[in-house]
Amino acid sequence: MGGVHPPEKKFAEKQSIERLDPPKMVVIPLSQHLGVPAVPVVEKGDQVRCGQLIAKGEAFISAHIHASVSGKVVKIDQVTDTSGYRKMSVVIQVEGDEWEDGIDRDETLIKECSLDAGEIARKIQEMGVVGMGGATFPSHVKMMVPKGKKATHLIINGVECEPCLTADHRLMIEKGEEIMVGITIQMKALGVDKAIIGIENNKPDALAHMKKLAKNYPGISVEALKVKYPQGAEKQLIKALLNREVPSGKLPIEVGCVVHNVGTAFAVYEAVQKNKPLVERVVTVSGSSVGKPSNFLVRIGTPVSALIDAAGGLPDDAGKVINGGPMMGKALNDLEVPVTKGTSGILVFTKKESFRPQEQLCIRCARCLTICPMGLEPYLLAVLADKKRLEECEDEGIMDCMECGSCLYICPSGKPLLDHIRVGKNRVGKMIRERNG
Amino acid sequence: MLTVSGSPHFHSTQSVSKIMYGVVFSLLPAMVVSFIFFGLAAVLLTLTAVASCMAFEFLIQKYLIRGPMTIFDGSAIITGILLAFNVPSNLPLGLMVIGAAVAIGMGKMTFGGLGKNPFNPALVGRVFLMISFPVQMTTYPEPSVLSTQLTDVVTGPTPLTLLKGGIARGQEISEVMSQMPGYTDLMFGNMGGSMGEVSAIFLLLGGIYMLVRKIITWHIPLAYLGSSALFSAVFWLISPDVYPDPVFHLLTGGLMLGALYMATDYATSPMAPKGMIVFGVGCGLLTIIIRLFGAYPEGVAFSILIMNAFVPLINRGLKPKRFGEEQKNG
């Protein structure tokens, strides 16, 4: 149902993952995940080592945070992060590169895992693993299937349907075996015997590689998917792979599925097999005028500017810098903000590419309605939201909108449909919360 | 300085004017054919229609609405061409100017301009002329290849007028049909009629272009043409002596033009595919009823306008299927 075909522009798809040295200073926000911020367990002046726990996710939906470098905690304070808001963060001045004991940094593949399901989930929690696709939902929570529900399939998202981004693509090619082991561990934790990896057809090398590897891992299959945005959205992916529709307002477990990103599977592998907390991730740095489009393995907390410098520096014609993909990413106004667990890419647009089309009258061409992957009517939602007709917004399913941006992408009248819908969602959400007390 | 704006940061290359000029382009083959059959008069009439539509939109925008200049977005040009296509080629130019004033003024700008009008502007103009100037609007010149004659052209009945007269007089259909051009002539447009209605095959060519360019979807044209064929086939099968076959209906009058260009008008047709099909079927049913039993020989314009009036209701009732709605557990 629906979907659009934005230009792919995967400039960095052939660039091997390159390890970036730790910067001089890292800023580690305490809220890099969906849910309650973590609570710091270090103080200003403390010496920390890489991989050391610096903040605990104590609430049910929260995640632990670890030092991504070794050095001295110089500040625990509000610092602007990629969201543009000031968030409580731990600032560490880097000194050397000392790692915590017990972290296996060797590249040797370890296949066997003797932990049981509960132990795996605890390990994942301990290592601060969150969803690496962008939503950053704490992974250990997804490992606990709610009472009365049963998981039949683990779905692994290797779609990477956002244009420009190539981090998952490179990870599959370079760390395919580790991802497979990670998936096996996740299957064990969930108690499922089937896992499906969905990969879009525009990554034939990754598809072939993963298909070949999957032969040695019972229960894991690889499916090629049509290139279409947003094919990698959780609900759309389940629909494409299993033809099951997650009911409105419900989670994938409702149809027996748990969805994880390939990056998360890799993080799970490192957490469980290597005892390594989530302190670094792969980030695509790309753009049509970027000197050296790259995929960097960077420490969490590294400033965005350091990544851009490593990719050839900020081009003179830079007009916009985006955290994430071009369809759902956020434009940054400050390049000193840190890379977090959810940063999949940093994109630099030229001035020419940084435009919003001139807004005209809606011609009722129905394109927004045809392409909406959730079967909504964006033109109508935008009008209702604009007029604050919130009950009608709710009836028309505004809360189903995942803000994929397809409507604003396709609109020939350049209507800021999603802007209106976002505002509407906010208001309707508030209304629902008030109604429920 | 970096730009900060909400996602998405990519935008498709589509624009209102690209779509509109795409429609204009798709109308060219049929326009050329009608220029060949109806000569210089048709050229002048089309130019007058387009120029007056643009002029009225300009004047209304400038002096009444005081809105942004929209005359070059292509939509007024389409209204002009379609209005010209909907009248006999020998219509006095003054009447065409009046028709354009009604189409743009009453049909479109009164409601706020592009996208806001409930009724197809060109059809509003056509029906206004039809009711106000019935004689001029039903005196159809016979096609005469590459004619430069502007007055005293040979006029004659359209196939649908012949049919209506035939049915009224109780003639056998075979007798009526013997007075008409053959199907090949009908297909290419060698018959009497409004200037742009005549060439089914070239209108179809334009329609296919619009489908390929994704300017329109198949729902409305197929539902309209299909239901017209179906309903006329029912009557034809019941009583083949009295009613013509479906092919005749498809090739004559404004059906092809209506199904491809008038019923598919974005602003005045439903938004969701299901609604589009209901709308198309409604148009088809009404067209055949008017053609066979109504007072007018042709029913396309009225059918589409009537169905236009139902669009808000259709949009309300027939919505797209939502993702995750009514989970059917097998």
C-alpha cells in the first residue's frame, strides 16, 4: 500500500566502514533512547574508562549509558543535543583509550552462546543496547514478550529505505556473520525458531552475501524486497514479509512479530558475545558535495563536526545538515551536537538542495492519499489539524501517522502537509492523555 | 548559515504547472485533428477560448480576489481548451467569450480558484451556453478537411442527434445507422459534433499519455467508459432493433472527452480509488439514461455535473482502506 520513490543517492555504499579515533571531548546525553532518561552514577571529576557504566536506566523503559572513551568527567550538565533541545549530558575529556576489563575487543567470531533467554535479555540491558534504526527503543524490553502474547517470527530490518544512508548496508557486508550470530541469540531470547531478514533489491551485494551466510544458520531466511519508501517502517516490513497487518495503535507482537534492525543484531552480538557495551556505532556521512562520502565507526558523543571534517570538511555550498535520512531526519543548526545511539547518518545538502517548494493551493490531485503507507488522507488531516478540529483528526486516524514524510515529498502544490499533521498529532495526543486522566 | 526545516528534506519534482501543462500536451493530438476537420474556425475559437479564460482569471485575481497571479499555472489554459472542445466550431466568438466568463468566473473563481471549485468549470460554461443559446450551440458544422471558411459552413446533425430523432420517430436502429458515418470515421472524428469531442482515438491517445505520466489514474475513465458500455449493452441486448450497440456510444458525442478529461478533473472528482469508481459508474449510468431517454441527445456534460455534486458525499463515505483497520483473522 502506498509508498514513494525518492532518488536513492547512496553515494557511500562502496565505502568500507572506517574507524574514527576518539575526539578530544565527548558529550554523552543521558537520554539517547525512547523512554525515561538514565540516571548518572558518576560525578564531576571522576576518572572513567571506556565501557564503564556512567548512567543507569532505572525505569522499565530506559537504557544504561556507558562511557565511550576513557578520561575525566568534566561536566554533568544540560547540553544541546541533536534534537535541538538541551538535555542532561555527561561531558568527558578524553585521556588515552583505556577500556574496562572483560570487554573482548578481538575481532574473532564467537558463535556459541551458552546463556539462557533471561540471561541474554539481562545482558542486552546491561550493555545499554537500543534500537539502532533510529527509534532507539530499549532492546531488552522488546525481548520480553508480554503475557498472553506469543512471538512466532523475529523480523530483521536490513531495508535501509532512507535515501543516502548506507550504514546498515556496509554493516551487512562487513559484519554479516556477526549479525547472523546476533540474530540467533535474539531468536533464543524470544523463543522463536524463525527469523526473516528483509533487504531491499537496491543492495544486491548485501542480499547475496546474507543469503549465502543464512544457509549455515537454521531458521534464518533472507527476503528481497521491492525498493519503496518507507519499506523499512516496522508495520510495512511485517506486511511485506508476512502479509500481516499490525492493528492500528498496536505493537508488532500483536501479530506475533518482533522487529529489530541489523545494526541492533550486531550490537546484540557484541553485547552478548564480546561483553561490549554500546559505545560506538556506524554513521554514514554523505551528500552530493561532500568530499569523501564515508561510513564511520564512531564513539557515541563525538561531535557531528568531527565526522564532517573526517569526510572532507563542510563544503562551501552547504545549506543544510541533517541528522538521519533525508525523509525523516532532523535538520541541525549546531554542528557541535554529539552523535548518539540513534544517529544513522549525517547528511550535508547543498544550498540548492535545501529548499521547500513554493506553497500553492491544493489541487486535490489525491497523490498524498494514494501514497500514504498508512492509508490516511493527509490533505484532510492537514486541514483538520490546521483548524484544530481535533476529534475529527482522531477519527481520521491522525495518530496512525508515523511521519514518514511521503505526503510532503509527493505534494505538487508544495503544501507543508506533514508540518500541519505533526502539530495536530501533538494536540490530539494531549487531548487523549487528558481524556484518560 | 544552515537551513533548518522539518522533514522530509527531499521533494519530488512534480509541480502544479508541470501537471497542468502535461494535460495541455496530451490534448494536442485531438486538437490538431479537430483543426484539420473543422479548419480555421476551430483554430480561432480555441484561441479565443484560451485567451478569454486567462484574461478573466487575470482580471478576477487582480481586481476581485487580489490573490497571487495564477494564470500561468496552466489550469486556465486547460479550461479554455476544454470549453472550445465542448462547443460547435462555428460558435460566434462573442458567445465563446461569454462562455469563458461563466466558466472561469462562476465555475472556478467564485469558489476561490484552482482546486476549490465543486463543478467542472468548462462544463459549467458549456451548459450555460447550451441553455442560453440553444440554437448556436446545436448547429454543428459538417467536418470539411482544412477548411478556411468561417461563415456559411455546411451544417448537419451529429450522430447522437440522429439517434435521438430516430428513437423519437420510432425508427428502426438499422435505418438510423444507415444515415451515419461508419465506425472508422467515428473513431477518427470524421463526423459532426463539438470540435473536440469528435476524435475518440486521438483523445484516447492523450488519455494513455496522462496515464503513463501518472497525471490521472485508470479508475474514473475505466469506470465511466466501462459502465457506459455495460449499461448500453443491456439495452442493446434487450432490444437491438431500437437501441444502438455499445461501440456506437463509446465513439460518439463527448463520452471519450468526458471520461478522460472532464470527469478526471482533480478538484471535482473523488479522492479515493473506491470513490472514483463509484463516481465513474454514476457518470456512465446517467449518460446512457440521458442519451436514450432524456430530452437532450447528449448526456455527458449533465452526468458529470450531477456527479460532481455528489463528490463531497462520496469523499465522506468512501475512504481509503486504512492500514491495520478491521483486522481480518483467517
